[in-house]
Amino acid sequence: MALTKAQKKIAAAEDMPSGVTEMEVIVQRMKEFKVFNRDPDASQEIMPLKDRLPLNRFAVTVNVSNHWTATVPTGTPIAHLFIPQFWANRNVGNVMTIGDVIVARPDDLAWWCELLVVGTSPLSNEATVRMLRCVEFEDVHKPDDISPNDPYYTEHRGLTDKWIVVRRLDGHVMAKGLATRQAAMQHIKDMVPLNLSGGLVR
């Protein structure tokens, strides 16, 4: 059977041998992108197109689902995200709806995950999520270059506490929530001489 012009274009563009059908090309591409979990049969996996997508099934994302960002404490295992009870604290799970997307990351940005909400429970406030993608990063923390003899040093504690000032003598956090390292360094310069009694120095 002769190929249509459209089929010839697809076959040529995909470098497929002549004689294949458009459906076979589509199936091959889907295989390569791992759309199927098993070797597909075009007659079973892809039904012939019967209708176009109805307009009421197409909308601006903000009108049909929510996008959330969850900043979890440093050291939180990625596996905890997939425990429904993880999202139940203080009605967090109750505000989400099926189809919502969550970006989850720890304070230290050791990893970044995008999740799809596939189930919610209004009674327990739990939520069931599935992973869309997840990336783990190498440690990007750079050691402080302040002299070990200085009484205070700065450290980045992540997205929540941000830059902090620490008293070297006992590890006491003197200030936190500073937006930049420069701000933390300025805080050290502005402080009175080393306070050994504890507590925040202005």
C-alpha cells in the first residue's frame, strides 16, 4: 500500500524504512522515550483517533491544579515524601487536590523532586504522591574562609534559616535568617566583643 505524503515525511524525518505506517513510527518513538512499560502492540496500545480533544478538557494550568513548594528540613530522606502521613501535619494534605504538583527540596538543596498528587484524604489530611522527576546534587557547601581563631563564623543553613552567625566557642547560633553572607559578616562586625554568657548579641 502506498504511503501518504504525511507518512513519507514522518518516515523520512525519523529515518525509518519505507513501507512502515505512521502508527508504527509513533509506537517506535514512544518505545524509545519509555512511554510503554512493555513491548507495545499498536493495535492494543493506541486506539484509532475518533475525536479531537474537547475544549472543556483544555485549560490554563492555574485554573485546574495547584503548584506547591515544600521545603523540608535538611536530612529528610526522599523516601519520606511517599509516605501519605508525611503530608498530614497541620492540614497540609487537606489543601491539596488530585492533580496538584509539588516541588519538594530540603533546606540545603541536596536534592530536588517534582511530585504529582494522585490521592487525598479529607479525614486524615494525608496525601499520596508519585514522583515525576527527582535529582540529587553533590555537596555544594563551601567551608567558611574566616580564620579558625576568629570568635564567630558564618554558615549557610539552607532555605529556611539562610545565613547564620555562630559563636565558635560553643556553637551557639547568634543570628539567623540573614539574606547574604555579606549581611552575616556585617552582623559580626557590628557585634560587641565576644559574649561568653550566651544569648543573642544584637
